[in-house]
Amino acid sequence: MKLKGKVAVITGGASGIGRATAERFIAEGAQQVVIADINVAQLEQVADEIGALGVPADVGKEEDITSLVSTAEERFGRVDVMFSNAGIGAAGGVDVANESWQHVWEVNVMGHIYAARAVLPGMIARGDGYLLSTSSAAGVLTQLGSAPYSVTKHAAVSLAEWLSITHAHHGIKVSVLCPLAVRTAMNPGTGGGTPGQGEMMEPEELCEILIDAMDRETFMILPHPEVLTYMQRKTGDYDRWLNGMRRLHARSLGLEPK
């Protein structure tokens, strides 16, 4: 899909990947970009700076997403691209409190469901539309040190797969973004718990890859090409991959791998 003349909505649009993508969509000739974020002050500042419409929204609340999409449709007639980008993390394993598990689930999974639910009727009626969501390389591999992040990012990939299969005959295109390390507020430094994370990619660099992938309507967008190699190793020999990840986990804890 070419972005020229399109109306796009981006959640998590006040910083990081969301802001960089909003700026790039505008540069590509989008008719209008609507950005949403829970950080209202930053949202208003960014919207003014880049020439977007800012709408406060908590993606974990369906009423906020419904209102966001309704605002875009009322102001601009339609939503051509829905970029469900907002996400959060939580360190820990199954011992993480239920409230934290639920909060991560609401943002990282239900936020994508609410976004698709809100825009699909209009897209199906027009026979055209683009659903783009941000997962993570953790959604096809794993995230050391964070069970909630890993589980919910896997769920986000699964949802995108289902949407792509189910709504292709309606003319709906679906892509899921699965990067390794990108410099954002949630991940400002280097290193991390995803295998092979390495050096940080800047959001603007990611956008170059994202725009090209959207032009080609690629389903799984892998800004770091090595992720495909890791996925192939995982599916080619699951037990060998698990053993390698166990050793990596042990080293991250300063333990001698068994």
C-alpha cells in the first residue's frame, strides 16, 4: 500500500516507533495522521510539532479506541491504515502479580483486538484497509526475564496471522512488526533479553524498512534480518534451540551453563 492520500491512525504515537512512523507517513504524503497516546502532554506537543491530530487514548480501554477511531472517521471520513503500536513490558515470571499480567495483556493483546474491531467494519465495507501492529522478535522467539512480555507478544503475532487469513477476501492487508532492539523509551540502552539483540536500531532506520514492507504488503516485517535465521533454527530443531536459550539464560544470570 502506498501512503499518499491515506488516513492513518497510530497508537503509542507520542514517542519512539510511533512518533517516527507518524513523521514518515506524513513525509510519504498521507492525507492525515492521527496519533494517540496515554501521555497527553507529550502527545499534544508532538502533534503540534509534526502536524498530526493528537487524540488521548489508553489502548487497554476499548471505549478509548472506539472514540479514537470514531474521531478519525468523523473528521476525515475513514481510516485506511490502523497502526496498533502501543505496548508495555513487565519483568518477571509466573510470579508476577495478576494485576500486572492483566495490564500487560490488556495493552499488548486486547489493544490490538480493540483496534481491529473498531476499524474492520469500515474497511470491509470499502473493500480495502491495512492493519499494522507492533509485536516484537520476542513474539516469535522469547524474552528472557519477562514472561508477560513474551506471552503477550506471541499472542499479538497469532492474532495478526488470524486477521490476515480471515479477512484477506475482504481486501484487508495485515502486517506485524517484529523488531529486535529499537531505541525507545521502553528500551533506551543496549542489550536485552531477546536472543542476538546486539546494537540498537534507531526508530527512523526502522521506518525505512517498514515503508518498504508496506509497499510490498509483507506480512511479517523483520527489521533485523537475523531474526528469520533464529526462527528457522527454532522450528528446525526445537529442543536444540531450547538448550541454546537455556545456556543464554544461565549466562545472563552469571551462572555456569550445564
